Amino acid sequence: MRSTPIRLSDLWPRRPAGTALPPGQRELQVFPRFADDPRRPLPPVPAEATLTVAGAVRREVTFAVAQLPELVPTTSLTADFHCVTTWSVRDLTWAGVLFAEFWREVVVPRCEPEDDVRGIVVRGLDGVQAVVRLDDALQPDVLLADRLEGAALSATHGAPLRFVSPGQYGYKSIKHLCRIELYRDTPPSTYGAKEHPRARVAFEERHSRIPGTALRWPYRLAVPVTAALAERTGRRS
């Protein structure tokens, strides 16, 4: 990725050369800050950040984010990132702990989930959240990431911790992760109908009601201005 300032012209998704991207996606050469509300400021990150696991568990437990590598081995993962608004960035390298291992080695023995848990709600310090089915969260490439491209995760991309799910659109990859709530009955989404229950990139599940193909151009046209505003807000935070 480039380290030079992002220009508005950099933020128009273009047809990729070489290997094809998933249906409806186009490529960006930069990885911008992006948000459903581009005016939302970056949240303050506490010096001693924590992650709480709660909800349908017998014991609610809070972990220090700095403690996670002591609980689960760290790993790195290189994957493409796909935004629901049709832009993709290729070959981002994240590092952190695999969610499936965190679930198996930490959540199950320490929190004791109820037997009928169906999924999780991942919540960020900025108030944003996503509803994720448990089978999607336990995919082998889902990560609790604290590093990106060999450096500590920046506030722009989700410090102190980000839930990264490469097989789903980016609105499931919640930034500033601070809380994971297990659920039995699917809770309402703060995104409303815009949040697809699965949001799988390969199936173009962009929206819970509207076909993904119908949203390609409306979403794509909003990318440059939305990203530019989000970048500007991030610099002012």
C-alpha cells in the first residue's frame, strides 16, 4: 500500500488487471478509512484496552487486549478486504489471534457458552456493531487483529483490536473491538435491512432484501466522497 496522502482520484474503484475479484468488486490501490457515517470521529482508545465476552454465557469475562497473545498463539494472515460498496484492497497482511482458537481455548472453558448459542454480536468503541453467525465467525481465516502490514493497528483501521472476517463484507469486520456478546435468538441489527445475516462476498450478499447486483452502481458512486470525508474526519479526531 502507498504511504503518500490519499487523493480523491485514488478512491474510485477500478477494474482489476489479472486475477478477477469476487462478483461486483473493483480494486483500490489504497486502503482508506471508511464508515457508514463518515462524520463519526475516531473513538478514544484506553491505555489499557480490554475485550469483554458476555451474553449467553455462564460467566462474563473481561480480558486485557495485551494479554491475548499469552492466551492464544499469534498468527498472521494475508487476505483481500472487500467493502460492501464494491471496493476491494488486495493482499492485506493482518496479525493477531484466530477467533476459532480464541473461542476453543479461551471462551469455551472460561466463559462457558450456553449450549444453544447461535452467533455473536461484535461491538466497537465507536458504538458500531455487527451480528455474525457462529459458523461464520468460526471460519479458519477470521482473526482478532492488532497489527496490519507489520505495524501496530492504527486508530484509522481499528485500534486497539479489529474483528477481521475476509469472507464477509467489511461491515462485519468491526473496528475498535471491545465487546463480544453471544446470542441464542438473533438480535436486531443497528444497520437495519442493510446488514445481511451472512454478508458473504462470494455470494454477493450485500443487503438483506435488495439483490446485490442492483446495489453495485449506487454503492460505487458513493465511494470517493464517503471515503474522503471519513479520512478527513479521522485526521481531525
